[in-house]
Amino acid sequence: MKTQRIVAMLATVSLGLTLSVLSTQTANAATTKAIATDQRRANGGGDAIGSLRDEAEKAGLLIGSGSIKAMTTTSDGRPPNYLAEQEFRKVLAQQFNSLSPENDLKWQFIEPEEGVFDFKGIDRLVEFAKENHMQLKGHGLISSCCNPDYLTAKSDPVEFRAAMVEHFTKIMKRYKGKMDRYDVVTEALETFGGGLQHNDFYNVLGPDYIAEAFRIAHTADPKAKLFINDNLVEFLPGKRQELYDLVSGLVADGVPIDGVALQMHETLQGPPPGVITEMVNSYHALGLEVSIAELDVHTYDPVSQAKIYGDVVAEALAAGITEISVWGFTDKHLYTWLPGAKPCLFDENYNPKPAYFAVLDALRNYVQNRQQSAQAGRRSLQHR
């Protein structure tokens, strides 16, 4: 998420927009409430808003929320332990069958002193996931931020790699069978493309740190699925090609990578139609999974926000993506680089927004189409 602060400065330029667009998009709470009320009525009125989780599970899909913080420290600039609030827990469990941490797994928070681990936040997530029959994904083993001084002070490659082995092994063995997949490397590429970020790992180990990280992770937990996670590839063709070249090279070298996690932070507009499908097909051809890992939509207009959410989810499902996670689900804990935007599916008071119903409809349509196709297939077999 560190690179999103850069995106905040350049988003309107990089997407070919102008400030005049911003002036025409005004936050309209009354409009949002009216649309959501109509959609609530369509779902039966009262509290009958449906459930993303229920729809997803009909088709064997994972619908998750990332950015779930359970550690109590506020040194990351975020409020403490979201799970302490009952309504947060209730909505999270009702609406999602998967979750992943915000910063809890990043190096400086889970191992603040060398050899001293603070597992309390992740342990809370493990307990919550178990209680509510949810899957738990590890996010942030290697991140573009949050590396402690004792790690960055190491300049010897052998010593640095040994620290990675110890760190990965301690975490992944503790949560073996409890976390079934990990974002091993996050934001390896420069934000707007142009090669690998020269981060703390690159500076000591060179470009091979990525392959090393996956090999170390696989050794620590051979059954865990391992993903590379990156951003903005849906908008930037050059970066999209760079990510593909990086990943295809890893596959060719026999590196144990299982998939690509697309962040999908959308600002003011969604990706060009067909781009998600193109990316999915290219990675499927390599034998890899593709997930959407951090979907949120930063706009000032609830109608356009809902359309972007719905379009992204619909195309992703049609393309064969079976795991979609949003980056936080309530505006109470939002993170945005577009001042005044509220990017989540639920508002600050846990009321569903039009965006929520757009995602629900996309899931329902997908499930219905699958069921109809299955019925048609059975009828065809019966008439042979």
C-alpha cells in the first residue's frame, strides 16, 4: 500500500483524467441511501440484504476481505484491532468466507526485534477464521514497506538470506494448515513500470531475491499456495507485460509459484473491458491461478462506483477467477489516496452501499448462469 501514496499524487494523470472530472463528481449521501434502500427492498426489505458469502459458496468461490487488522499497535498509523468491535465481526463473518491481514504479517510488526515474534494479531485472525469457517490468506511476507532496521542493516547476502529463512520458517510452520496461501512478494515492480523496485531485498540479494523468496516459502510449507502480488497492471500495458515476463521467467526456471494476485485498486474508472480476461488467460496458460486480492473503488459517485465494482467482478468470474477479495469492507476503516472518496462496499455504519448490491448481483448472475449451463448439459446427456 505504500506505493498508493504515489498513486494519490498521479492518479488523475496516469488515468488520463483531469481535475474537471473531479469537480463534476460530488459525494451525494442522499443518492447513495436512496439507491441502497431500493436495492434492499428488492432483496426482501428490512435486513434482507443477501450475503456475498452465500452466493459465492453456491459456486465454490472465495469472496474475501483483506485489510483486516487484529494487532493492537497503532504504530502503522491505523486504528487497533478491528475485531474488537462486534458489528465488524458480524458483518465480516456473514458476508465473506475468506480474510487476510492488513499489516499484521509485515516484517516489522510480526518480528519487531530480531528473533522476537509478535503473533498475537495473526493468532486472533486464525481464531476468528476457525470460529467462522473461513479461509485465511497470509499477506505481506515481503512488502515494499515495513522492514525493520535490524534487517536493512544486513549487507552480507548470506546473512540476509539466513534471516529470510528464519523469518519465513518461523511464521509458516506456526500457521501450517491454518493459512493455506500467501502473497510471498508484494509490489516487486516499480509503481508505474520500469523494472523491479530496488527495495531492501533487491539491494542485498539482487533480482534473484524473488525466486529465493518463493523457494524458501515452499520449503517452509510445501502445501501452501504461493502468489506474487502487484498493482496497476490492468491500466498500464507496459507494466502488465513486465509482470508477465517476470512470472513466466519464474515458471520457466522451476520456481514454486502458484499464482498471480492482482490488487485492482480502481481510481475514478475501471479497467478497459477485456483486460482482466486477457491477463487471466495468459497466466492460466502458464498453469497458474489468478486472484483479485485488494479490490476497492475510489470515486465520488456511488453510481459509477457500483458499476465499476460490478463490471470488475462480473468479468473476473467469467474469465475463471475463483477468488476475489476486497481491500477492507467498511468505510469506517477506509484507506484512500483520493481525498473524500469512500471506496468500500459498506459505509461507516455498516450499511450496504450500491456497490455491495452490484457485487451481489454479479455473483448471483454468475451462479445462475452456471446452474443453467449445468442443467442444459444434463438434458443434453439424457437425450443422447
